Amino acid sequence: MNKLNFLFACLFLSSCILAQEKPKPKADDPAATEVWTPVPAIVTPGSAPSDPPSDAIVLFSGKNLDQWISVNDGRPAAWIVNDGLITVDKQKGNIQTRQSFKDYQLHIEWRVPANISGSGQLRGNSGVFLASTGNGDAGYELQVLDSYNNSTYVNGQAASIYKQYPPLVNASRKPGEWQSYDVVWTAPRFNADGTLKSPARVTAFHNGVLVQNNAELKGETRYIGQPSYTAYDRAPIKLQAHGDKSEPLSFRNIWVREL
């Protein structure tokens, strides 16, 4: 062994001895409950609360729909992009993200047009599917709707987990004003045989107001029938082109953080 290797060996042995000899703090010592590692990663917040932080995946920044595809045929999404907004094209059907996700934090903004017509579920209807598990409306829907002075079933109004949980409060703004959803999505887990291991959970804020508080989903949201689970691992996020005849709504500033 040369001198340099011998020196390193001595230093390593000394550090091991010191580590072994270091006494554990007593229960009444504040150090007994201090945790120093691992150190959390540094994330730079956006300049405004709605701006994407440094570790976000930007799904729509106002320029194009490169991050989205058509649910019907998998081709590039063909909704209308103009003036920094996405406007729903109901003839083109639902769109969903190219990328699939598991657990995440989502921010999305939407606006029902000021001249909206119709009533109930036929007034600015759309949806944010937190996990799109198939064609059509398969998945887990956070409802989008004009719920400002517009009566409908409460588990189908804006910010409801569709047909499962009404929002805790109605935080809707007037048609023509921008609204926001901030969502924490915990995906369901399944056993190897496809049976449910743990249900999906949702916490959601509508315009900064808590509307879903760690809600435990009963399964996929359905227009008709009871919810149930079908096993999956990761899934895209889907935006709905609802078939009602009211004026189409718009989206902007969409980003997600994988958890």
C-alpha cells in the first residue's frame, strides 16, 4: 500500500470510529427530532400564483396544441388556438395530453363566454378528465359548467366530481370572467389481479376556494349508472367537447407538476 492510499484508509477508519462513537441525542434534546436529509429539491415559483413553477410541464402556454391529440383518432388536436386561448371545437371531439400521468398537481383556467345561452347542463358544459381511461367520456371528470345563477343537479355543477361529489361551495364567477382550477390528483392503485388496492383522491380549489377536500372517488364518473373502477397505471388528462348547443368555452394557462 502506498502512502496516499494508507492516508485515505486512515481517514476513512477515523470517520467510521467517530460516527460510531457519536452519542445519540437524549429524548429531551431538540436534536433528537431534527431531520437533515434528504434535502428537498429547490423549485422556483412562478412570478404570479397562477404561473408555472420551474418544475412544471407546460401543457398550453398560449401558442399551440403540440402537447395535445384528438381522443377520436390520435391525430394532433384541432381545437382553435387564437389570441393565447384554446377554444373548444365541438365538431372535433375531445382532446387529451400526449403524455400520461399518475399523481400530479394541475392548474387550468377556463372561461364561459359572456353571451352564453342555454340552461342547466346545456350552458357552457365541458369537463377536465383528471385521468382519461378510454374514448368518449371514460375517466374521472371534474365538471366545467356555468354555475353562476344556473340551476342544475348539484353533483353536476361546476367543480363537482361528476355524479359523485358536489363542490363544498359554489365559487363560480360570471360568464365572461376567467376561472381557475387547482387540483391535486392521487391516482388509484390496483393489485396484480386488477382489483382495487386504493381509491383515487382529489383535492381541488375553484378560483382559490377549496371545493373538494381529499375526496375519495367511487370509481370512474358516469353519466348513467354507478361508478366503478377499471385497472390502469398512467393516463392522459382530457378536455371535453360537450355536445350541447351553447357557445363554446375557452381554456388557457395549463400546466402540471408530477408528484
